[in-house]
Amino acid sequence: MRMMGFGRDDTKETPDMVIPQVNEILEPVKSLVRVRFETFDRELTYFNDLFNLKEGDRVFVSGKLAGKVGYITSVTTKFRIRLSDYERVIAVAQTPVHGSYVPVMDKMLSYDSIALSPDEFRTWFFHPEEPVDGPEEIIYGDGYVIPLDDPHKAEGATPPVFDRALEYCRTGKIGYVSVRDGVGRAYVAGSEWYELEFTIRNNAIQEAYCSCPYAGLCKHLLAVAIMLSVMAGNGKLDLTRDFVLIDTNRFYEMIRHNEQAVTV
Ligand SMILES: [Zn+2]
């Protein structure tokens, strides 16, 4: 086991010890921050009075770039400004990724109880003012059922949907899957992020729903089932335990900008 993604303070830690540093438990410190938006090659200044921000934090802001992800490049706590001149920082991703992980296929797997929760993952990729579920959401029926020993057999798993689901597995679209006490949550990125909920019982995904608009068993649910089925079939994943799976590319994206206490 080796430590990775760490920075200046790691000498205090033993390799198996993980210290979660949760942003929101810190008292907010008013600051003026520079935020870099890599995809737009732009850096802008924002006012912050909600968080205790530091360099490297991943944030969402108000204004023109609402919904885009930026990284803090500098923090100033001495300033005299006219507030109306500034847009604000409205959310910060909860960092770091905590827990011990092992690579499995194109995912990072953790059985650690402190590994990243679905709500924490959500803060990384979902704009806080855009809920996944609409205000008038209704749930009807008992959800979809997909047998994990053979996802082909799921009712509604038509060949076209199955092929699309396989493609989603192959192209790293499944960002995150976790199961706690038999209750699963997953995030799959299509044209946007979709949120999936399900239970695992009797070696099957049950009571499964996805937030996408597709009417029927969708490629997102099927993709998650196929992935879990393959990993469990290879003996790489123990479905009877609580676990967290994070796409490897996303994982490294999440730890790239921050000092971490993650063991891999
Ligand atoms: Zn879906």
C-alpha cells in the first residue's frame, strides 16, 4: 500500500490512517478569491462569505459562469470592495476523497466505511441550484429488477439498450456507485449526470430507478448492473459488503487539486 495524492502534512500519518478534512465544518471566512475555469481558460474574482476556502478548492459560483466548475487559485482576506461588483462562491466540493482504494478494472474500489459518500460525490459534479429531480417528481411502481448473474434476462433489456449500456461501461460513463446496507446510489454521465437508486437483494438489482427521462429500463441502470455483474463474476467485487466504486479518471480529477489523505 502506498500513500498518494498527499502534500505537506503527511508525515504525521501512518499509511493506514486517514484524516477526513471536511470543508463545511470549518467556520466561514470572508474572502475574495480568484477562480480559474480551465475549460474556458478564464480566471475571475468572486466574493465568498459561506465557506473557509483555500487554494485548490473546487467551487461553483453565481453569475455568468453558474454551473461551471472552477478551482481557487488564490484567497485574499484583506479587501475593501463594493459587494454589488462581485458574484459569489455558492458551493464548494467536499474534499478530500477519503478512504482506502484499490483499482478494479477502470474503477477505484473501497470497502472503507469513510469512503466518499454519494452526497459528497454529488458536490463535485452537480451544480447546487440544479436539483437532479424536478420539483414535481413522482415515483410509480416497484422499480426495475436486473438479475446480476445475467443482466440480459432483465425485463426490458432489449438488444439496443443492452448495447448502449455496454458502451457506457466501456467508456467510463459510470462515475460512481455505492452500496450501504443494501441500498445503492450511482451517478452516470450521459449528456448530463443522472442519479440512480436501487437496492441489492438476492443477487439482483431491485427497486431501481434512474433520473433520466427514458421510459423503461434505461441504459444507465443496465450499465451499472452489467459492471457490477462483471466485477462480481470475476471475483473482483464482493457484493455482500458495503462498497464504493469511483471511475478512475474522476478519482484522479478529484484528488488532483488537493492535498489528500487517500490510500491506494
Ligand atoms: Zn437512465
